[in-house]
Amino acid sequence: MSEHLIRSLDRLSRVRGVKGSMYVAAEDGLPVAQLLMEDVNGKALAAFAASLARKVSGASAATDSGRVKFIQMQAANGVLLICLGGDLLVAVIADAMVNVGLARLEMMRAAEAQGAA
């Protein structure tokens, strides 16, 4: 696993409210690198993030809306954030009160870091 990827995930884990972050293979939904709290199921999160990214990207293509860059799914007990970029997705699971703007900034940096890996 590349040191660049781990450093990026470490920066994401420092955002208050983040429970876990991971790089996910966009094609098959497998985790590539992850930093997760114990109660987070990494395999399920990776598969769900990849599936959601494919569905949203398909809907965007069908409506001629352009390339999807970021997905935010707000639920009663938390947030799922997905940054799409290249062969890897960056997925974050966080508390409902997370600073989404800061998390997104770090996720965009993490997506860029995959090119340096």
C-alpha cells in the first residue's frame, strides 16, 4: 500500500466527526486502503460506496449532467461522503455534525494523491 494513500487517509481521520476513510476500487468495490473505527464494516462500506457511485454516475450520464465529482448522503445518524476520481474512490463515513466542507477539501486532496501513489 502506498505511503501517499495512508498519509491522505490519516489527514482525513483528523477531521472531527470522521469515523473512517478509505480508498475503494471504483470498478469492483474492493477496499484498497482504509483507516476505520472498529465498529465500521469496511467491506460493506466499500461495496456500497462503489455501487452508489456507479448509480449516481449513471443517472448523471442519462440526464447529460456531466461527470460526478462528489456525493453526499445524509442519514439520521451520520453522513456518507464519496469523492470520485480516477480508478479509486475516496469514501468517508462520519457523524451527522461533521464539517462537510473540511471533509470534502481533504477528500479532494486524497483523490489527487492517488495520482502520486
